[in-house]
Amino acid sequence: MKQKSIGYIEIIIAVFIWAISSGIIVRWIDQRAEIIYGVGAMAGFIFVYIWLVLKKQTKKIPESYSDWKSLVLIGLFIGLNNGLFFIAIKTTTISNATLTHYLEPILLVLIFAPIILKQKIKRKHIFASAIGFAGLLVMFGSQINSAALNFGVLLGLMSAVFFAWHTAIESKLAITTKIDPLVEVLYKNGVPALMFTPFVISKFAAGGIGSDDLSKLIFFGVLVLGISFVLLYRGLAKVSSQNASVIFYGEPVGAIILAWIIWGEQLSLSIIAGGALILAAGYLAVRNK
């Protein structure tokens, strides 16, 4: 199998895991968003470090120090991305937060990929990004309230900026260096874990995290912030970040389908039509001429 095909498979699996997280796991855990992400990042960090120890590859960590600035930026930006997105969900409607958050492919294609990766802006990527965002509008359009331009929407837009920014840096690092994916994910969880430590310590001190929730948070961290991040980094070494970014639109589609199956949420005609547009956007982005 060609390396590019393997890269697409790795990214698709990662996006599917994110859909499971958004559609099932986050609702399954009865904790605030910053606690879910903070404890999850800690669990992901510990999981990856143990993996490196078992593989006897901890010596690869010092090898990454020459690229520490890029690695810290990736961790910082993904922390801001997820943190702002989670707060946006709490501040505004899920539809408003999701629509603004998934401006990321358009921002990546038009701004960050050309500046950071020196990639040419291709018409097919612009077209695919526009179709994908149109799909989100169709899916969530009826839920957008009249107070759409509020603080939650601004947070969602800011999360999209950091989402596109860290994806571009991560793609460049994956292409230009030989840093082990596990080491990259170590930074990717370690920096956000430090950022959210005050919230987590406060919650633990108040006795607000029981053993049941803790086991769920660890599962979330290992699967979503550990395994999926490794797959994403491996995929970005083989696939254009522009193509990968449009595939990210599959997360809300998968999350909605899973929520329909697991939680019995309504699956309307607009959701089906919007999902079809998003899948078409992914196909247009990755197909060969």
C-alpha cells in the first residue's frame, strides 16, 4: 500500500476517534470541559511516556530538544484551540461554536499553509473547504440563534485560528524532521496539561472527581489525546495538511451519527444533506486529478 494511502487511513481513524469523543465520550463524562481536557491531557502524557519506556525509546526525547520551540508552540496552540472551543460550547450554542471552530480548513488553506508551509493555494482546496463549511451551515443553520455574534462565537473563531496554526506547524515538523510521533504527542499533551493544572488541582482538592469519572477521563486521555494524536502526526508526514484539514470536517458528521445511534438524538433531513456535502468536500480534497 502506498504511503499516502496509509496516511489517509491514519488521519481518517484519528478523525473517527474524535467523532467518538464529541458524540459519545464527552457527554458520558459528567465533568466540566476544562476538567475533561486537563485530566485527559495528563492521562495522554503519562500513557505516551510509559509507551516510550516500554519501547526503550526515552532517549529520543533529548533528540527533540533542537525543535523544542516548534513542539512547545504545537502544545500551546492545541491547548488554546481545545480550551477555547470547550468554553465556546459552554458559552454559546453547540451549532454556533462548531460552525466557527470549523472555519479551520479555510484558514489553513488560505493563510497558514501558504505562509508556514509555502504551499500553493489550489482551487480544489478552496472549493472543498467552502463546500465543507456550507455542509455545516446546512446541518446547523436552523439552530443558529439571532444572537449569533456573541462572545461564544468569538471564542469559537479564535479556536479555529489556533487549530489551523498548530496543524500547519505540526505538518511542517512531520515532513521536515524525523521526530518520533510519540515524542511529538508527549509535548502535545504535556503543555496543555500544565496549562490546565490549576483547574484540575482545584477540582481534586474539592473532592469533585470520583473514581468512576477518573477512569472515564483516563480512557478519554489515552484514546483521544494519545492514540489519535499519534495517528494524526504519522498521517501528516504523508498527506498534505490542506487535504487532512478538509477531512477534519468528518468529525461533526460522525459525532452526529453516533449521537443519533447512542443517545437517540434527532437525525433530520438537513443533517443528512449537510453531512453529504461534508463527505463530498473530503472526497474533492483528496481525489487525484
